[in-house]
Amino acid sequence: MKVSFLIHTVYGIGGTIRTTLNLAGELADRHEVEIVSVLRHRDEAAFALDPRLRVVPLVDTRQGSADRADPLYSEPARVFPRAEARYREYSRLTDERVREHYAGSDADVVIGTRPGLVAYVARFAPPDAVRVGQEHMTHNHHRAALREEMYEHLDAVDAFVTVSEGDARAWREKMPLPATRVLAIPNSVPEPVVPPSDGTGRTVVAAGRLSAEKQYDVLVDAFARVAAARPGWTLRIYGSGDRREDLRRQIDALGLYNAVHLMGPRSPIEPEWAKGCIAVSTSRHESFGMTLVEAMRCGVPVVSTDCDYGPREIVRDGVDGLLVPVGDAGAVARALLRLIDDEGLRRGMGAAALRHARRFDPGVVAKQYETLFGELAASAGERAPLRGAAPAADCTVAEDGSLRVDLLAPLPSGFGPGARLLCASTGARTEVRSFPFDAAGSARVPAGEDVPEGVWSVYAELPGGYRRRLAARVVDQRGALHAARRPFGGEGVRILLPYEDEARGGALALRAWHRPVHAEVASVRVSGGGAVSVEGALFGALGGAGGPEPSVRPVLLLRRRGAPEEELAFRGARVGRYGFRFRFPSAAPAARQSTPHDVWDLYVRWAPGGPGIRMAGLLDDVVAKKQVYVFPRTVLPRRREGGRARAWAKRLLGRPVKEVRVHVYYTVSNDLALNVVDM
């Protein structure tokens, strides 16, 4: 197997670079591995590079390089997401170099290691490759605009891997991905080359960027209490960053210059962890907590804030370390003193830390990735793939919802009796549906076929088991325009819509929906004052059963994704037997905003006390409505803090009032949703 890692730069210093090299080096024992570095800004990499890894720099940004004189270098990127933090470092030249590299690539797996590079993988990875996106930060770390833009790209990859289950859950709650598997695999940390700590010293060690999110000011305040109670103990803080001078002033003001030392950056850091007998982290947020694992691998027990998300998945509170509330200097001090005063506890936790941290060994983590690659390849039908040009086919939707796929002449080499049309799901579960080709190369997928909801890749399976992905020539979707007239009954609404998948190089793909009861959106209107009107009708099992009494009025439900759970209800009107009409103010969900980016899903409750029926637009020929059906946005004063009185006070004082944007939109699965986003 050939695995390609796409990274911002392999020549710098950072956690993403380090963990990518750890994983790549372990995979190189069994696979061909390349590191594609989009940028090269220095002559030599800061970290030692395994000679088994093929490093491919794409754009040379060093002074005097020919790439800097290329006209495309000065043009803004078109594929790299604009809301990405690194956007200004990207250009039309980086777009083109990544596209060119993967156009000629034979990689079996391509992994994007930051949001913008996941977008590149979704667009440019070889059509037959398994596409994996990695999240080394967290869902809530990113700007709302980037998250919204990323949802489109994530729908085109096969899996999205976070470094903690908590963050994976946040992504799943905020954005249902019917075509993408979202899971957690931790970062890896190799076994240190130095012996573990003996636990006999009097040194507490912390390491990481000297930045606001690490909250070293809280740690210094905490250690002032420790130093007063236990003179002779010292704190060493390793790292560099923009808070160094602030920390120096704080240390001096507290008279801690003999007890707290800013040591600067160190690489490798393991010898420094081994000098300590307690490790400490006071971060406000941690996507993973690499320093915690590094310390534990050196046999050092840890005191850490119980922040989102990594620490609570790394530290077993009371077993190999202690978890304390975020921002509580007193709690940090008490935890440190507990370990300082109990040598037996300290040594026992250090031994447990050494044992438990082995689960982050690169071999263990690499095995999880290899299992994922195998599952994704199997679900995509990549058993014994044949390279070369994909055979082309036309696909037609009939009025009854059935599909016909016609292979174009000349038929693929090896085509003969037993050849079948193969549809393979691209989601978390491996699902396969197959249908026979006739002698002319035509196959039919019957109307109402049991195809679970999601995205499906399409192949020709030739005698002998070889599979060839089909390229789309003409996709005739006109029959889908009659979907609203079909007699959906007890099996519910089943829709199978073919399309040309541009992210897969023009491959033929299918989008399937299956819902026992469905609320089809006919129209959405947003007034100048922000009122939203939605009209539609019910289809499926409930609609075919006669429905409720004519006097029953439908209710619109807005349900917030994630925490805190909340539901807003608005009474509507019946339109005919199964139609509905609702109107609600945008200000209602805006007034209940709980995060900088709230997402609300829309449901219809048709019977009193009954379940909500999800609103969506499924019964036509538009596979992805989000970029086609764009509704006006409403801007309102933000109510999350202080309420209306505070907003009026700000206006009177001439101060700017913070605003939010309320936007009704279709999701990647064509469900209707609404978000409330800080401007």
C-alpha cells in the first residue's frame, strides 16, 4: 500500500509535524510512505527525517527561489478555504502544484493534516484512493465560517479522524455526515530513548507554547502557594511564545525567581521530562495533550486541567494523574501538594503512567490506521483494483425511480458473462449492492431497491472479481423530477439519484435517501424583517395511512444540535390533506444562542405527542442543494450577553452592538437547517 501525507510544511516545528512523522515512520515498516510538503521555507527539516520516507516539497518559498517569481505565486488560492488560518500563505501556485502532484499519483491512501489540506484531498486525490482528513485542533477551535465551508469538503472524503472521542462527538453532533465516517484515533508518542524518571527529585515540569490558551499565569499563581508551603521545590516551564515577558513579570512580582524558571524550548524534550517527578498542564483547551503523553511515557505522573478534550481521555484521574478544574489555581496547588507530600502515591502514579501510556505507542496507533484503511478500501470496492482509465457509462433515471446504467463501447477488457454493476457505500458500514449486466453492457437498479441512505460509488465488477470504477459520461436525471408523484407507501420514501462526482475525477456516484416518513420542503421565504416561512408536504408511511384528523394543526420544531439540548415549537397551518405552512421569527433562535455557532434542525410534528419528521428537499434532481438554493441571511443584535437593555445602553453610549447572522440553509444531506453565527 502507498500512503501519502499532505502537510503544510515538514520543515518546521510543531505537534502536527511531529505526530505525522511518528505515524509515517511506523507505517514505513510495512508500506511505501511519502510526505508531501506543500511549502518549503528552509533548507533542512527541524526534525530528523526517516530515510525510508519520500519527502516531496511542492512550492519553494525560500528567498530567491524560482517559485516566488512565478505569477501564480502572487494570485490568491481558489481551492484552499478562505477562512483557513493559513490562507494568506497559499496561492494559485499551491493549488496547481497539489493538483499536478496527485494527478500523476498512484497513492492508495491520501491523508490531509489540516482543514485546508483536507479540502485539497477532497478535490485532488486520485479517484481510486482512500481519502482521509485529520483534525489536529478541535471543532470549536475553528472559526464558524471555516467550519461551515469544511462541511462540504468533509462530505467528499471517506473518513475524518480527530485525536479525541470528545471532539469526534462534537463534529458528529454539529454536522451529520451520511457519507463520511467520523472517528477518533489518538496521536502517537514513541518510547523515549532515556530511562524513566526515578521520582526522587524536587522538580515540577511543564512544556508547551507560552500562549494564552496554556494559562501559565494560572500555573505560576498555583506554584506561588506550593513554594510557600514546600520551599526547595522548583517549577520548570519549557517552550517559547508571546507570553514569555508577561510570565517573567508575574514571576518577579511574586518573588518566585528562585523557584520558577522559564527554560526556553528543548528538542528532544524527553530528557527534561525524565528530570522531573511531577508534570503539570493548566491549558484552557487541548485537542489532544501531547505533552501529557510524553511525560507519562517517561514515568512521570501528571496534574492536568480537565479541559476539552484530550486530557480526560489520557489521564485516569487518581490512577496515573490528577484532573482539576480549568482556571482554578487553588485546585492546581492542592493537587501538586498532594503528590509532593505523598512519595508512595507519586511513585505509584508514575509507574501507572508508564504502563498506561503504552497505548499511544506508534505501533498501536498505526495498527488502528491500517485497520481503518482496510475497512474504507473494502467499502469502496477496492479489492484488486486495476489502474488505468476508468470505463465510461451513461446513467438514466426513469419516472418510477429505477436506474439504468449503460457501459459505453468498447466494453471493458475482460467483460463477459457474470459481469455485474456494483454499488458500494462510502460510509462507516460496508454495504454492497450488485445487479447483472446484460450482454450489451446494460444494468438496471429497480425502483424501491433497498439502498441505505448515503453516498455510493459505482463499479463494473468483471469476471474474476476485478472491479473498475465507472466514469460518468451523461447522467440523465429528468425522471427524478417526477419523484413527488410516486406512490410512496409503507416502505417510506426511497430516492436514488445518480450524479457525476467531480471530487472523484468525474466518477459515477449515487446519492440515496430512505426515510419511513418524510417532510418535503416546497418553498422557503425570508422576509426583510427576518421572518422565515416554510411550506411543504408529508410523504411516506404516515401520509399513506390517512393522516390525522383535519382539525389537527402541525407544529414546527427547531432542535439545537449538541449541548445544551433545546427545542423551540411554532404552530402552523394545514394545507390540504398532507401539506403544511409555518412562519417563525429569526429572532427566536437568535435569542437562545448558546455558542458562537449554533445549528438548529427543522422538524414537523404532525400528530400531538408524535415524533418529529425531518424537513428536507429530496424529491427532485438536485443532489446537493446547499450551493444552489441560497436563502437571504438576517443580521440581528446579539442577545447572548446582557439582553436587550444592555444593547440599548451600548447604542446610547455610541458603542458597537455585537451582531449575529441567522441563516436558513440546506445541509450536505439536503436537510433543512438554520444557524446562528457571531459576526
